[in-house]
Amino acid sequence: MSTWVTPEEMERKRKRNKIILYVSFPILAILISALFTLLANSI
């Protein structure tokens, strides 16, 4: 079931995915560093 997507929609989706990627990396880095900090403090 594939719906035909216009080039404009493709571009919009690509830009949104890029923004999500750029936002999720710092958040992931913060979460991982917080986890390591908690583990280091518990030892």
C-alpha cells in the first residue's frame, strides 16, 4: 500500500527527519552521560 508522494512532501519529510536526528543526538548524549554518572557514583 504505497501512496504517491510529491517531491515537496519528500523534501519536507527529509528536513523533519534531519531536525529530529540533530535534536535526538544531544538528548541521547545527555542521557548516556547521566546514566554513567549515576553508575559511577553508586560504586
